[in-house]
Amino acid sequence: MVELLSDIANICGLVAQYFGGNAGKTALWFRTENPLLGNISPRDMIRYGRQERLRHFVMSAVEDNARAPAV
């Protein structure tokens, strides 16, 4: 259980970091259905035990963002 909560906290931290620490945007992202996740919200992914897939999705997005050229 502690590992699960730690994984969820890490995902939340990564998403919050992406949004510059904006809690409102972070919370909205977790509540909004995402077509890249099969039209399910990240919050529901966690509820259904799919946090590993969500973590992979977030990590891929963070890596892609880091590789993107600065505009």
C-alpha cells in the first residue's frame, strides 16, 4: 500500500511540475478525460489500478517535453 501511494505521489509531483506548480491546472488534468489514455481521466486510471500505465504515460510526456526544442 505504501508503494502504491508513493507511485501516485510521484505521478502527481511530475504533473504538478509540468504545470509549474499550479494546483488548479494539475487537479483539472487529473479530472479530465484524456483521448491519449483511451478517453478516461487520469484519476479514473488510478481508481481502476492502472497507475503503472499512467506513470509510463506521464514519464514519456516529460521525456518528450525535455527533448522538444525551445521556441
